Amino acid sequence: MSGPKIVTPPFGRSKQTQDSPAATETPGRYPTTRMRRNRRDDSVRRLVAENSLSVDDLIWTIFVVDGENERVPVDSMPGVVRYTTDVIAEAVNEAYELGIPAVGLFPFTDPDRKTPDGAESLKPDNLVCTAIRNIKEQVPDMMVVCDVALDPYTTHGHDGVMDGETILNDETVEILVQQALNQAEAGCDTISPSDMMDGRVGAIRQALDANGYDDVRIMAYSAKYASGFYGPFRDAIGTKAALIGDKRTYQMDPANSDEALREIALDIQEGADMVMVKPGMPYLDIVRRVKDSFGMPTFVYQVSGEYAMIKGAVERGWLDEKVILESLLGFKRAGADGVLTYFAVEAAKKLKG
């Protein structure tokens, strides 16, 4: 008894139209190749995925404020609150239990404590240092990333000290060095200068090493643009109303891309362990160029304006909430090793199902 007849069309020719000379197909083209085969079901999509997103990629950016047992909502960032120092460790522990490896701290400083030179940033009992100590006492394995800049502490809202309308570079760097040492003494694991003053990474690295903090990392805001996407953040730290003028004399021009590579190269030479691009979504091309050019641990900040747009649209039903993870995956596809985001806890819960 013979088996079923097997019909084998000539190589490169469709079975259905093998008698038609015009139907000859080149190998690798439709219908021999059907790209949808590898999209057919979840299992194959997971197997062939080129990039992935996990809780290991997230740094949760959070705000700290004066007071006791309070969680103060930020009106322009739905779902985001400022934590008082006595409850911030509890919130951080929730993130730790979800597997999030790091948090970034930003203070809402009482206006009465602000001065033109940002002296509050140097006090060992300021909001950030107090929060660091509380977090390290209760969640010792959580990595704490500390912003180094003067804008949360100055009456004029700039990242440096001023002479008239001029932001002084070298005088600012001297203060930033002391701010970094103050945070390192409190227990900060990763110093993250966001000011964009020239030479500050090298100065901070030298001071950390000279004072016995050679294991403290520097995650430099190396390509930080003078962006319009920071508005809600300035609400959250109380600098929007105070800001005099703008920050275009020290933050990067959004028109520039090659300049970002020069900034990154300088920060690496000065001792940065990690580099960052800020903002995120409008600057994915910069993330890609940085990663391809340097191969350094490269991070991206999904800033407050990005968060507010996505969260606001989701809450109104204009977008499905799946865009949250999609936006984060986009950063990974562009080459980022991790993302600073206000979505971290929400994203971690989604990733864990």
C-alpha cells in the first residue's frame, strides 16, 4: 500500500501557481517568506523579541517634603506625591519588594530655607540627607541616587549661583562638590550631577576619592537639554514660580546632537561611571548615538512632562494604559540600560502581572 502522494513544487515557485511562469518567486520573498509566522502567538513573539523590559531597568524618581506622616499630591503629575521623611522609607520598601533596584531623590525645599547660594544643600540634616539615612536604615539594599544641583535650594531657581543674570560656572562647581560630599556622607550610593556646569564631574570625582568615597558612583546628567518638558517637575520641587529667566546658557540646545556626544565624552574622561540623556522620548536618537558611540552604561530620564502627558491621556481614556510599558520599552530599544521614571512602581506591578 503506497503512502500519500507528496507534491513538491519547483524550488522558488508557488504550489498553487506552479504552471505559471510569471508566478516564479525569489527565495526570501513572499510567499516563501511570511513575516507573520513569527508573530502568530505569544510564545514565538517572546522567543524572537529583540528587546525586553523588566523591573531591573527601573529607577523610581520620588519627591521628599517637610512634615510628618504626609503624602502630598503633585497637581500637575496625577498619581505622584511628595513623601515626608518619616514615611519615605515605607514607600521605598514597597518598590524594593517589587524588585526595583534604585530610587532617585528630589526635595521640595521650604521657600524660607532658600538662599541665592543654595546653602541648604550643604546641611547634613536637609531633606535629602535625612531621607537617605531613613531609607538606608530601613531598606539598606536599595540603591539611592541623589541629584546634585542647586535649583531646589536657590531663591532664583537656577542650578548655580548668579552674578546679575550670569550663572557662575566655577563658583557653582565648588558648592556642588560640597553638596556631593554631604550626600555621600549621609549614605548616598550614586551621585547624579544634573546642573550641566563644565568640569563638575571631574571635580566631584576627585573630591569623593580624596575623602574616602571612592566606591560612590557618578551617574552624570551628561546630555541634559533646555527642554519645555520639565514644567511639572518644577511644580513638584517648587521652583517654577521662582525661576528667573531660563536655563539655556548651561543646558543643551534641543537642536543639537553632535554636541551631546562631546558632553558625554568629557564626562567619561572626568570619571563618570554612568551617563544619562534627559528628556527621554523626544531624544531617543541621542540615546542611540550615545550607546553606539561609547558603550557606556547609558540611562534616560522619562521626565515629568512625558509622565503627565501619558498619565493624563490614560486617565481620560484617550490612550490605553499599555502605552506606559510601551514607552519604557522604547527607551530600551533605543539603547538605554535603564530608565528613571515616575511610572516605576506602576510599571513594576504590571510587569509582575
